[in-house]
Amino acid sequence: MQQEITRVALDAMGGDNAPGELVKGAVDAVNGRSDIKVLLVGQQDVVEKELKQYSYPKEQIEVVHAEEVIETAEPPVNAIRKKKQSSIVVGMNMVKQKEADAFVSAGSSGAILVGGQVIVGRIRGIERPPLAPLIPTEKGVSLLIDCGANVDARASHLVQFAKMGSIYMENVLGIKNPRVAIVNIGAEEEKGNALVKETFPLLKECTDINFVGSIEAREIPHGEADVIVCEAFVGNVILKLYEGLAGTLVGAIKKGMMSTLRSKIGAALALPALKSTLKTFDASQYGGAPLLGLNGLVVKTHGSAKAKEVTNSIYQCVTFKEQDINGKIKKNILGSAEQEGM
Amino acid sequence: MQQEITRVALDAMGGDNAPGELVKGAVDAVNGRSDIKVLLVGQQDVVEKELKQYSYPKEQIEVVHAEEVIETAEPPVNAIRKKKQSSIVVGMNMVKQKEADAFVSAGSSGAILVGGQVIVGRIRGIERPPLAPLIPTEKGVSLLIDCGANVDARASHLVQFAKMGSIYMENVLGIKNPRVAIVNIGAEEEKGNALVKETFPLLKECTDINFVGSIEAREIPHGEADVIVCEAFVGNVILKLYEGLAGTLVGAIKKGMMSTLRSKIGAALALPALKSTLKTFDASQYGGAPLLGLNGLVVKTHGSAKAKEVTNSIYQCVTFKEQDINGKIKKNILGSAEQEGM
């Protein structure tokens, strides 16, 4: 049997550490697995100069020239429309044209969200493509869905998020019968805002997901659910607060430990163990956030992504393809919808 | 000049540590200051039995009998309506009848929010009374307003929250010209959901507050604003995630430090300094959350409040009265509204 190759277009120009860490992540990925081809999208001379430092199987990396770069501060809709030769637009067009199975970028979130919808396009019947990062918990990771740009969502969107999230966690992360919960301000069904109250009974009716009810934000770090459903504004607040608070606490702890001579000695002894603990709460360890429900796969990695996160994101794309996530989304979520002529 | 006495009705029966820590908190409060009278509301025999352990100026504590107790799990509206002899209803009625200046409770949040509106009542012209806890940051504390039960708020509510929060921080916490920000998913004015987009320009127009624009959740722990405005669903998510994540991280750190012999020795040396650092991130250090905009003051303390938080909450009521916060709210927020006949 011939080995199936997953072709990942990688934005070599996006993110704080471009192109160095992106190119290194690509090289590490192909040196680790032979079933991948990385299409490095970016300014050819810049990318090739980086590549020269490394040894790797030449047939597994190809440079695709893209003259322009979309900056983080650019208004996304404009950037996608005008910069046709940018690494994001070129990479996404490759997914659209089926020249790549997935596109990975650490660049402008806004441009990636807009490009995903406008260029790659939604699966027919999917109302909105949610951005779904993994967040670290005491017990492992949970999928937070949606953290994207789709604010003011409707109940039907949240139901699709729940189903897509469940498929992703079961098949990409290998969590059997993942627990799906909706973010709420109390555990009871009658609690919540208008959106949650409308969505809750719809989720209860879904026979194809393991809906466990409401989750209060307090319980999220304890890993009380595998798929955490919310609309994008709330999801963004959760994700950003997670990152901000973890960073602040770690900073305060380090400062606190340097405050006395006694604690300084203690710190020197305890820090290695402490660092490995805190690493499990570092979201960047877990690869990028998929934008689900598209005709192909788009993965947004952290702007500050280093090579390891890039490599992990590329491997994530392989699993996504191998497990035929989009096929499962079409079958499980849209099976009935298609019969209704949607 | 005769000393002005602040009369605080304290729910002796509410919270995880009732009545012990509540009664102790009351005793500590009156032993610390002579300008306070605490009206301990609860089952007389139970409360008096606790009181007997302590020595304190007898004229500063009075027990007010309330036969019933509202449990945390009870539906709030029902509980307030039916349990007329509960400590919460009796205590709130004392505020309504001007027999007490304030009511402090660690009991059911729902019952306190409902009772505040139904029994104590809103200041005429205030559309919604927000619950406004202080949250710890790198630089001190910020007021998170609203974390209450008022989900699905309107823009006009958020504008009142901003003004009331600003008055509270300036006069109770003593922060000059407090920076007011609205929780958003990006820094630009055009970012946000429908509610934030509608509220942002209204806040910009307010000449009586120091509006500094949007705040992303990531920046909250860094103390980038003194008054953080949001609707209650988002506020509740922020508050609960703050508590949950801080607790989880501290737990993980302790566990991490016990993982090797070397780190155990380090931990023993560093823990005292570490503990004092982490204490500044413990929300319970900062007293209770006021329910603002009522005809009187209602303060909700943590369900797990210990004596120290109870004492701090009682002192908070004194400052609230001394600074005439409700007078300032009426003058500054409703001055123009009253002229318009509201």
C-alpha cells in the first residue's frame, strides 16, 4: 500500500518569529515523519536562505513564492481583498484548489478568519466556521469552541459548534465519547442569558453528542468538560484571560520567590520542577486552533509560536486528514440537513 | 461632635462558615472600631451561643431574630417571596425601613440579588443594580461591574455601570480619576459584539468618567483599568474563571514543588514568600461585592468568607456611608435624568 501524503501549506511569513521558527518547525516536521509534504509559502529568497541551514529530505519541502505579507494591524477584509500575493491568500488558495490539504499560519487572526470563510469557504450547510483552540486543564486539554470573530451567534450555530467539537475531540485527540458542556453562569437549566437558554434544550435533544449540561467558568480549569461550547465573544474572553492570568501568576510567583534570601535558595532548588508543572498550563504546547467547518483545514497557531508548536500544528493536520474529520462533519452534522434540502 | 454610627445588618446564617465566622467577623469589627453597630440577623439561640465566646462592647452588637434560612440551592424568587422570616429578608427589610444602613450576606447570591431589587429597591432612575466585586491584579484591585444576575443588558445599563463604578472606586477605594474600560475582543473601536459597539461611543461621550477604551481579557490581570465594564454574563465568566484558574494554578504549583526531593527542600524554603505573593491574588482578601444603585447598601461576600473578609465587608459599609456614595450616584448620574423628568 502506498503511503498517503498530507500536504500542508505553511505561512512562512506570519507571526512574531517568522520566518525562522516557521521554517525550523517545517524542517522538524518532515524530519520526524515521511508522510508529510510542507509547502512553505512566502518570499522565496527569504525562505530559502533559512532553509539552507538545515538538512532534510528535499522532496518533502517545497517553497511557494508569495511576494506580499499581511501585517497584524491591517484591517482583515481589506487585506484579504487587496493582497492577492500575500502568503495567507496564496496558501488558502492552494487549499481551495486542492493543491494542499491544510493551511497553517501564525499570522493575523482576523485575516485568517476572513480568508478561511471567503477563500477556502464553508462546507455547504455549516452556518459558521468556529475557531477552536485547545486550552490546558488539570486533566489534560479541553476544546474551547468558538473563539473566532463570529460574535452574536445564534442557537443553531452553537449546536453545530458542539457537534463539530465533539467529532474533533473524539477523532483528533482520541477522547472517547467527549463530554460537551455549554458555558453558563450556573449549573441549572433555567440559568443563563437568552442565547444559552435557547441553546440548552437543543443540545439536550442531540443524540449524537454526550451533552453534560452547563459548565461554570470556575470549572473549566478543572477539566470538567472536553468540549466547551460558547459564542465567540465569551470564548475570546475565556481564552485571553486564561493566557493573561497564567502569565501574570507565574510572573508574580517568580518575583515572590526572589523576595528573600531564603526563598531565593528555595527557588533555585524548586524552579526546575516548577517550570515543568507550569509548562502543562502553557497553551502553546498543544498546537494550533483549527477553524472548523471549512472545505479543507485552516489552523491558526499562536502569533508567538516557536518551532515546536509549528511542528505540532503540522502533525495535527495529518490526523485531521487521516481521520477524515470533514467527511464525518458532513455525514454526522449535515446528514439530516441535506435531506431537508439545505 | 457626636460620632456618626454606621448600622450594618449582618446575615449570621448565610455562607459555608455560618454562623461561626460571621459572628467572629462581627466581633472583630466592633472591637476594631467604635463607630459601628452590627445587627446580627439569624436564629437567636444559635447566634447568642456563638457570641458568648467573645468579649466585645455589648452596645455595639444586637441580635435580631430570624427563624428561617434561605439555602443556596433554593430558587431565589420563590425563597424571597415565601421565607419572610429568613435572615436575608429580615435584614433587607431593616435596610428598607432605614433601621440599618447596609446589609452584608455570604448567603445565596441569587436571593441577595433578587432581594436587593425587590425589597431594598433601586434608586429612582437607576435601571439595573449591578454587582461589582473587586478582583486582584498585578497593580492592586479592579472593580468588575456587572457580575450579577442581569444578563442581556442594554447599552444604557452599561453606561450607568461605568458611572457608578467610577464613583465607587474614586470614593471608597480612593483611586483618583479611575480609568474606566469596556471588556472587548480587540482594542479598536470597531471591534466587538452588537452591545459593545453600541456602548463604546456612549462611554466616549461621558465627560464625567475617565474612559480609556476597550480592554481585552488578557490585560485585566495586569491592572490596565480600575473599572472594568461588562454585562453580567461576561462578568460572571471573568470572575469565576479568575477564581478557578488561580486556585488550579496554585494547586499545580504546590504539587509540582513536591515532585522531587530537591524541589521539596526548595519548596520548604520558598513557600512562605510564595504564599504571601499568592495571597495578593486571592479575591477574598478584598471584602465583599456591593450591589450598587439601591436605596441603601447590600454587600455580597464570598460563600466561603472567613471572619477577616466579614470584618472588611463591614468596614466597607462604613466608607460607603461616610462618602455618601448613594448621594453622589443620585447627583452625578441622575442629575440630568431627573431634570428630564425620569
